[in-house]
Amino acid sequence: MKLWIAFALREGLEGLRRSIFHSFVAVAALTLAVSFLGFFGYGAINLQRAAEGLLESLQFEVFISPAIPETEHPLLKEAIREIDPRWGITYISRDSAAATFAREFDPELFNILKENPLPASFRIDLPASQMQPDSAELVVE
């Protein structure tokens, strides 16, 4: 057994010595192929993680008509919750929407306006398992 291993090593090294250029080209091609495969795999994993991150932060904003009185907003929230209890539903009042808008944009903008033009709304967070077009259509309906 040791003789066979010694013979194989000796012949391999002799072949490398005889055709060093061909050996170098073969090793370089193999190195390039494995490197490209690694870069592609790394890129694919990063894209998948980025897509998962986007899906986790996806939210729907449902605006409530100003014609609906504020006393009916809790009933509307419960009606939305009955569609699917796994949805995370957050009520955003008109004042809260105005405060968020002022914080993110220009706080002086509301000094120009006489009243708050922003409607009350619900922010709906879907679980990651429901990030499918069918679930999105259900929210829209």
C-alpha cells in the first residue's frame, strides 16, 4: 500500500515538473471557478437576507375616512382584527399622525395650515408567514 502511494506521488510530481505551464493553467482555472462560485453564493445569501429584511418591515397603512366619527374607530379596528387575528394593528389618531409628520418633515408646516389635514389610520403589520400576494389582497379588500 505504501508503495502505491509513493509511486502515485512520485509520478504526480514528475508530471508537474514535465508540464509546469499546463499544471499552472489547470490550477488557475480551478481557483477562478471556485472563486466565482463563492462570490455568487455570497451575493445570493446577501440578497436573500435583504429581501427577508424588507418583508419584515413591510406595513400597510389603512386611512380612515373623515366621515367616520372617532367613536366608531375602535369598532373598525375590531372588524379588521376579525379578518385575521395574527395581524398587528396599531391605531394612529389624527394628532399622532400630525406629530409624526412634524417630526419627520417640517414642524413649521402646520403653522401655515389652520387645521390638521391628516386622517386617522390603522397600521397593519403582517407576520412573515403571510407575506404573499393573496394576503396583501385580503388587506386591500
